[in-house]
Amino acid sequence: MKLFAIALFVCCTLIASSASADTPDGASIVQRGNGHGVAPCMACHAADGGGQAAAGFPRLAGLPQAYLRKQLDDFANGSRTNATMQPVAGGLSEAERDAVAAYYSKLPIPPGAPASASSAASVQLAQTLATRGRWPKGVPACEQCHGPAGIGVGDHFPPLAGQPALYLGNQLHAWQQAARRNDPLQLMQSIASKLNDADIAAISAWYAAQPATLAKEQQP
Amino acid sequence: MKSPQWILLTAVLALTACHRTEPQAALPAPHAPATSASAPKVAARFEPPAESSMPNDDFGKQIELGRLIFSDTGRYAKAYVGNALTCENCHLDAGRLAHSAPMWGAYPMYPAYRAKNHRVNTFAERLQGCFQYSMNGKAPPLGDDVLVALEAYAYWMSKGEPIGVAPPGHGYAKLPKPTQAPDYARGEAVFKRDCALCHSDNGQGQQVAGRTVFPPLWGAQSFNWGAGMERLDNAAGFIKANMPLGRGNTLTDQDAWDVAYFMDAHERPQDPRFKNSVAETRKAYHDTPYSLYGVAVNGKVLGEGSGHL
């Protein structure tokens, strides 16, 4: 009888611990790493998930869960190349990717860092690209897919507003150089190929300076 | 699934209800050989004036109002709009883009005889039709500010164009007839692959913060059965040149026909000219292989379900 009880106990703890290994804790990976060599995310993406503007580390807090999940797969399979993030994503199991994506998507959007001022000409160029595009060259307005003021739309269209300028610019250049090839229907590769360096500098600075959530009066 | 009339009638280039007006037919459109459809010709296309060149006076104010109505129709012409669409959704770049039925391609071609109502229509009357059908709303009365502003906008945009000569890039692309009759199942596959990302699996588009970002393609909030986009030739031409957004002219012609068929084989609000029955209304206004109104697709007669959206 006693033996049976012990067997039952061992058995149950085994099941319990294997169950918790199946559902990793997103918060714990973010704060302490996954215990298998992946560094804590917050070391780069900040404790509140707001990123680090000066280093080009993006905000993850409040991004769409499906989008975050897909980026981790894309880093891991090489359709999005980045020397820092590829080993991180590659070191996470499928379940760990699920957990961190869920965790970050539910974090509140932190208040953005104050953005540096741009010249009037650069602001004008950026506003035109953001709200009207450059149709004679086949470039739709950014907000036609990234939503009003670049706050993002649904599962597939990430926010641009409030992301670090350095990060945004890096992505547009990565698409131009085919270092990032993970966009559905090649939507961004096609757009980035039609932008020049001045466009990229202007639009990146401008979106970095936009609030990540719509101001009340902008809402209808 | 396939409409039997299709096969019978593809040979006939019937110009009937809700199609592009081809007024003043004496002047052949220089850019539209019947066989090659797709790649728009770039030669000597009319360039509408830059927006920054709008006059800075009382006339300029009306032009600017016209542009606002065009791009945010539900807000600036609310009383006349019955769905979630804007003029710009089908006439891209605020009505400036070639092969997207630009306003500069239309304005110099009016007044024009339209088979849709068997009369000579002024430009303002043409605009009224857009509100009734494409916007599923009400026609603003002639002389209404909304029509005056839209007309001022189109007039300004057409500055320097010859009158009565269809300019290259006007209207929508005319695709050659499909090699295979358009097909629902193939169209559905194209839709899932190339359209659902934005317009959603159910075709209802996407909104954020109360604003429509990706417009609905069918259902209660889309264009009604009287609209030009209900015709497969218009829809295929529009889609080929302009969709997926920013990736125009990447679909094959066959894909464009198939996905146009799939889109137009869904229910939408009733044709405002409906009289007595779907069959009679089809006979009066949709008697062409390019319309699926009144045709049975997947066991349902299209137009019969308009009341239950």
C-alpha cells in the first residue's frame, strides 16, 4: 500500500512537472531567459517591453500576438536575418515562442521616449508618404496598411508609431537588401525598393515621433 | 457553378447595364489593343496637376472640399452614403491614378450617352449614380454642394486635357477574355492566397479605431447590385491593375477573372432599381454574361438574399 502511494506520488509529480515544461512561462523567459542559453529578452527590449531607441531595439509591448509569433519563426528559419535575434529565436522552442508572444502582446504600451526634431522639409516629405504615398511610382500611403497614424491593423500589420527611428530605418534597408524577406505577398519588399535614403530617413524619424496610441481627438 | 450564359455569350462584347460609358466612339482609344490587356502603357500619359497647385481662393476651397469628399466620403457627404466605402477605394490616389478610372479620364468625356439609363448624362448625373450604387446611398440633388465640390475637383484635375478624347489610362484596364470560364473554386483559392490578408476571410475588410482601413468586398457595407464593380469585366480590370494593394499587375489575367467571379458571387445590397422579381430586374438591367445577378451559384440565386445580409 505504502509502495503504491509513493509510486502514485512520483507519477503525479512527474506528470505535473512535465506539464509545466510544456507550457513555459512567458514572463519568466522575458526576465530570466529560458535556462537553455537564451538571454532574458528584457536585457534588450527593456523591462516594460518598450525597447531601446538609441540601440535600435524595437518595442514589443502591445504588438499583435500573431505578428510577434511569426517574426520569431522568421528569424529562426532565416527569412529574416539579424545577427542578434536569430540565435535568440532559434534557441526558443515552439512552446516558448508561443509564451513570449502571448506575454508581450498583452503588455500595456509604455509611454514613448521623446523624439528628436526633424526639419520642416523632412516632416513634409514623411507626412506625404504616410498619408498619400507616391502613387505615380506605385507606392501606397503607409497608413493604408499600417492604419491611421501608423497604429497598426489586425494580426498582420504591425504598428510603426513610436518605434525607434533607427529600428524602422534598419527594416526598410533590410528589405531593400533582401536581408528581410518575410513579408506576406512581398508587400514591403516592393515598397522599400521604391524608397530612397532620404525617404527612409524622413519616414523613420516621423513615425518614431508619433504617439503609439491614437489621441482622443483623432478618434472619430 | 458556372453560368451557362457565360460560355454562350463571351463571344459577344455586349455593352449593356452599368458598364464603362464609351461615348464619342468615333475616336479610338490609342492605348487599348483588344488583345493585350495587362501591362499599362506608360507612353505620354496625362499627369494631373500637383495637389500643392490648388488655387488658394474661394474656388480652391471647393476643389479641396471635393478632394475631402472623395477620400472620406462617409464623413464629408454623410447624408448620401449607405456603406463603409469611399470614392477613393475604387478610384485610387484620390481619383488620380491611371487604370483606376481616374477623374481626369472621366471629366472631359461628359456629357455622354449611357446605356445604363438610356439618356445623355451630365458629369453631375454620373456622380449621382456613384452615390446610389457604389456607395449604396442616395443621389445628392443636382446643384448640391457635394456634387459641385466633386465636379470642381474633377475639373481642376483635368486642366489642359482635350475635350472628348478618352486619354490613355482612363477607366479600368480591359482584360482579354479569360481562356477558361471564370470559376468560383479557383477564385476562392486566389482570394485566400492574395486578398484575405487585408479584406479578411469573410470579405468584410478590417477596421481600426472605428475607421475602415481595408474595405468590405461584399455584404451589407459594400457596393450594391447596381454598381459597376458588380460586373465581372470591371472588377477583373480593376483587380488586375490595382490589387493586391501596391502589387498591381502581379496576378495573371485568369486569376483576376476568377477572383472577380468569386467576389461578385457573394450577396450584397439589392439593386435600387429592383422591380417585382430578381428575374425581371436581371432582364431589365443585368442581361449580360458579365453579371451574376439572378444567376444561381452554389445553389443560390444571387440577388435573392439581398434582404438578409
